[in-house]
Amino acid sequence: MIPIIRHVILAGMLLPVAAFSVVPNKVVVSIPKSATAKKVGGLFQSAVPLEVDVFEPAVTEEETQQLDFSIESVSRGGNTLLQSPRQTLGNLYQSYLRAIEERPYLTKSVTAAVVNFFGDMLAQFIEAANAGVPFVPNWVRLQGFALCGLLFIGPYVHTWYQQLWKVGSWMEKKYDSPKQVQTIAQLVLDQTIGVVIFFSTYFYVYEIIDALVSFRLPIMSAASAKVAESFGPVLMTNYYFWPAINWISFNYVPVQLRVLVNNVVGVLWNAFLCAKLAG
């Protein structure tokens, strides 16, 4: 019984249902009336009306039939409205991958904002720990880095990798280059032209956005000084960090998990980068 209860509670928290209404002695779950359950976006949405009588021990035959759908699906652990935590997380991840395919700019921009936010949160925590002071989040700084991810990093990365993909396609059509040669050429372009453009621009973008969220005028000379001071160390750390991560990702991480792994690792990288930009 405990696994069943756990699944019911989890489904109640994570899976949206059409409407909930409460009347004396009853909790009613209202769902549009149609004959069967259908799969929507990787999740199964029940189309069977459910009415759960909480306090009264007797239920009608119709109510019993309606409850059978939910109870049987839980007991079997089947792919229905109520799913295990693992199934739910898997479906959410698949939905995320579909969102990348269908709305790449928006999805990657929001992802970059979230990764930047938590990266700077980690950076601030480490800074407080090293200084021996209590950790108090700097919300203005967090907003600035989140906006950098939303407005600059996400769109830039998507556009840049589209160009790298075009380079690979051109090499294949023009010279019939094998995939390995295309990948090497794309990696060289990314780690030379790509990172130089990205990091040098990022310092100025951060200064402008930080000025906006701080209600001050941007000081571009300060951004130039930051580029002169930190560009070299940031670039070298990038060369130590990302080629190794990408090598591990391409050789050991399943294809369906690479986006997730890169985003998790991105939090650690952004913790370093945020500290450099804000320091």
C-alpha cells in the first residue's frame, strides 16, 4: 500500500488535472468526458471523469468503475495518469528535448538564464564561505546574470552552433569530409574564433545589464579594464575545462543525456565565470 500512496501523492503534486472542486464530504476531480485516455506530450492524460467520495463508505457502481481506472494504473505501475518519479522525470526531460527542437531560441535562452542564476548563486556562496561571512544572496547580481543568460548567452550559443553546423554541412558537400574531420574543424573554430568573440563580448554585455538592474549608467571603460584583466585567465580556464568535458560527454554520456549533463556542468563553469565578471 505504501508505494501506491506515494504514487498517488506524487501524481497529485506533479501532474496537472483539468479542475478541482470541493463540496461537503466530497472531493471531485473533473475531467472532460470522452471514452478513453490519450497520450499528450509524453504524459498520459485521463479522459475518464473521476469522483472520489472521501467520507461516505458507500459509492455507486458508476463511481467504482471510474475509480478502477486510477487504482489499476497505480497497482500495475503502467504508463497512465499516475506514474513513478522516474517516469515523471523521464517524461519531463523528453519534453525539454522536444522544446529544444520546436522552440530552440526560447528554450535555450531560458535554460541559459537558469544555469547562470544557479551558477552565480554557487559563486556567491563560495565567496561568502571563503570570506568567513554568512551567505546572503545578492539578488541584483543574480538578476543581472540571469538576464545575461536570457538575452545574450542563449541566443548567441544557438546562433553560433547553427553556423558551425553549416560549416560541417559545407565540408561534407564540397569535400565529402568524414564526420570526424567535420567535428575537428568545428571544434577548432569554436575554441578559437567562437570563444574569443563570446568572452570579449560577454564582459561588455554584463556591464550594460548590471547597470540596468542597478539603476546606474554603464561604465564601458570598467568593462574594458575587466577584459584586459580577466580575459586571459578565463580563456585558459576554458581550454582546461570544456575540451575535457566535451570529450567525456561524447565518449561516455548517452546521447539523450548530453544536454542535461552539459547544463549541470554549466552551473559549475558559470560559478567560475560569474565570479570573474563580478569580481
